[in-house]
Amino acid sequence: MAKNYFYTILLLVFFFSINTNAQEVKQQPKAQESSVIEGLNLYPNPVSNGKVYISTKNDLEKEIIIFDLLGKKIFQTMLNSRELNIPNISPGVYIIKISENNASATRKLIVR
């Protein structure tokens, strides 16, 4: 008889612990999504003359980072105007990350 009570209590403790773990998982806040840059325009793409124009709705100072397809950072600068000069980047496909006022966006950049 005592054995049955032991197993019953053991099962209740087990189910109670599963229930509390499930509630903790539900209550954890979701990862904050980074906001997007409003009115982002990147042109010309593909780039053939070594100049890229980046415009946004607010046209604030932007941090520009260009990565190759393996994820290696190959170029980084702060941009106050719309014109970005990239004459030393060899032809290929790149990922450009643009950050402005706590918002960021990534785009594919093709250099010819």
C-alpha cells in the first residue's frame, strides 16, 4: 500500500515539474527583431563603375560593411552622403550590411 502512494506521489511530482517547465518556456520573451531601414534604396546593382548610391528615408549617417560569400569582412566605412566608392573590390557577389540609427538591413551586391 505504501508502495502505491510512493509511485503516485512520484508521478505527481514528475507531472508538476513538466508543467512548470512548459510555463517557463511560454513566458520567456522572444528575441527582439531588429528594425528595418525605411525607404532603403541601393543602386545601381550590379555595380560596374565602382560607385554605389545608398539612399534612405532619413538619410542619416550609415555604417556600411561588405562581406564576401564566405562571411569575411572585406570593407567597412561610415557614410555621410549617398555615394559609396568601392573601386578596389574585385568582381563577384557580396553581402552588404547597412546600419542606420539602430536599424539594419542586408542586401546582395554584385560587382562587375
